[in-house]
Amino acid sequence: MAARVAVIGAGPCGLGLLRAFSLAQSKGAEIPEIVCFEKQAEWGGLWNYAWRSGTDANGEPLHNSMYRYLWSNGPKECLEFADYTFDEHFGQAIPSFPPREVLADYIKGRAAKSGVEDWVRFETAVRWVAFDAASDSFTVTSEDLKAGTTTTETFDYVVVANGHFSVPFIPEFEGIDSFPGRVMHAHDFRDAREFAGRDIVIVGGSYSAEDIALQSWKYGARSVTISYRSQAMGFDWPEGVREVPLITGIEGSTLRFKNGESVSAEAIVLCTGYRHSFPFLAPELTLRTHNRLYPPGLYKGVVWEACPKLLYLGMQDQFYTFSMFDLQAWYARDVILGRIAVPDAAAMAADSAAWVAREEALADPFQMIDFQADYMRDLQPLVDYPAFDLDLTVEMFKEWEHDKEHSIIGYRDKSFTSPCTGTVAPVHHTPWVEAMDDTMACFLGAAPQRATA
């Protein structure tokens, strides 16, 4: 068994792994020394909100991409921890589409219950990881950001769990350097009220573009124009929101598009995705991929085939999140504990190649949901993660896709059933389009009183 394990990141993936080790230990298993490196001052990863943009309090590139008024854009039931349900955490049934603060509290509640805080070195950034074949071990260099000291240590396994939604991909458009208004990436978007009464252009065609467009509309933007690269999202947008093809050029405050149209705008928000970024890893250890459902080179989506003592968590594009991360974490734990034997390089490559080939043939979101569910089914029988109704989550995800097609501003007003407890969520007391207060107290409480004349 490994003597020491380094975990990079204390977000949902890293915390899932700490939880898996903690549970194994509580059942009598001997576990290695776990050191989790987290550059933020608290755990929670991307789900922490920060008013800052650019750099954090220690001068590090800011990890957080969360913004005020962000609500879950998928049913919470499809990401529920099977070993720590929403019912257990909140002591009551809660609606299916919570705001950020509610989900962050849920993540942190399980971490606190796991009793793993002593395993985490907060405000400590990993600077370099290298593998030495002769000693079959890793050297990990880290910096204590408060003390300004650097330490190099040896580990038997390294688990990369720092996520891949924190380093923006920023495209270039002719004339954008002289645009007189505000230009930002979604990573730096913090408050939709900034654009109240203004005309904005959002560049992108996926979840961030969809949500920031709706948030800006909801909080008073005069007009929202969504510029897509390859395909329009095609929802029945509310009045004031529309989609056009990609920007071809910018002259002053005027943006031109491929279809010949033009608009005048006061701000541009680039919802253009993120890069998988691991500047702390030696080149031969670095996963290089775009955002996809099955990154090549990761056996079972976890094990780095070129060096099987290096494990990655959560590197896929995601319909599923917390529950998939947990299955990966349990799998990684059992590889480290020697409960799961990793096959030879040829067998790993063949297994991955079959998944990649299947992914490349997927034609629509419904097939993608089935694919990711099948990936989770591949992991489920290999680990002792608690059972949950995965088939029900597939049905709910597909219903959610249809709900969005029916009403892009009303889909969050639906109710779903827990795949872990069978609890049916209540409908939220206020329709999403009218719910301006995203605090946990308001979400979990009674409907706010309306002013009367």
C-alpha cells in the first residue's frame, strides 16, 4: 500500500477522495498519509464566491468563476451525494434548483462531517510535480502562500483534482482592442446588475452564455445579443434576448456578425470556455485535452495511462457532477489501496479507445447523457459507493432537456425526485424569474411578503 498520497485541490473532487478514504478508515482499513493542497483559504473549490477578479488575496490567479444570483442549471437530484443526501444535510426537502450558496453549504457540510480538515493544507499552492521512475515516486514542491516558504516532499501517488473551469479561453476578434465599453470573460462576471439598462453582447453557445444572458435579462439589461460560433442554442428566448452568428469585426461600439447584422453594445462578455491547465505538472504527466466527455489517456477516466500512479478526477465535460466525481474518487481510492489492479498499458489503451470512439459518434445531448451514465455504470460495480437510482437520473436529465426547450425561463420551477431517498422536491415558493434574492435563508424559508398598496 502507498505510504503517502498528495491530493491537489479541495473542491468537490478532492473532497470526494478525502471522504472515500475517511469512510474506508472508519471501517477498519489502513490508509496512507493524505496531504491535500488547497490554494484557497477554505474548501469548496469553484463553488466558493469571491468578489475579486484576476488575482486572489495572495496574488494567485483567482480560481473562482461563481457570480451573484447563480442558481443550479440542472436538477440537484442528478448530483446528489449517495452517502450524504440533501435530506440529511438540510433536515427538510428542498426545491430542485438551488442557488450557489445552498450547494456550497451542502458540499462543505459533508466535508465537515468527514473529519478530514487536518488532511488539508490551506493557502498552499503546488508549484511542481515530477515522477522519478527509479524510486517509483513523485516529488511535489509546494508554497505556503502566507509564510512564503517552499517545501519539496516525496509521495507515492498524486491525485490531480484542481478542476478545469478556472483558466479562461479568450478568443481574439478584429477591433476588440479598441472597443470603448466593458470586455470580460465569464470567469470575471460577478453581478448581472452591472448591465442593467445597457446593451450587451455575449459570445458563446453553451451553459455560461445561456445563464449569463438570462441573468442579465432578468436583472434589467436593455438588450442581450448572443453571438455563437457553430450553432445557436435555439431556445425560445424572452423578449430582449436573441441569437446571431459569430462576430466578424468590431468598429468602435458597433459589432458586425456573419449574417451581415450589426449592433451597438456597451459591454462584451466572453462565455467562450476554459482550458485544462496544469502548469505545476511535468510535461510527461500533463493531460492535454479540450472539454469532452472522455479525455484520451485516462483509463476509466481516472488513471493516467502513461504513469498509473498519477490519477485525475473530474476532467470530463459534465452532465453529471458530484455523483460522478464520487464514483471516480472511490475508484481512485481503491487503486491506491490496492483493491483494484490496474491492467497493463495495452489493455488500458484499448479500453479508453473504445470509450473515445463511442463518444465521437454521439449526435445529441440525449445520447451524451446516456454515454455519461454508462460511464458511471462502468465504475459502480467496481467500488462500494452507496447505491442510487442512476436510471432515474437519466430520465430526469432528459426531462430537464425537454423542459428547457419548452421554457428557458421556467424550467427551474419544476420538481424532481431524489434517486437516493425517493423524496419529491417541493416547488420553490417563488418562480425563478421573480426570485431576485438568492440567499440560502430566502431559498429555504417562506415566500417573501409582497408589497401592498
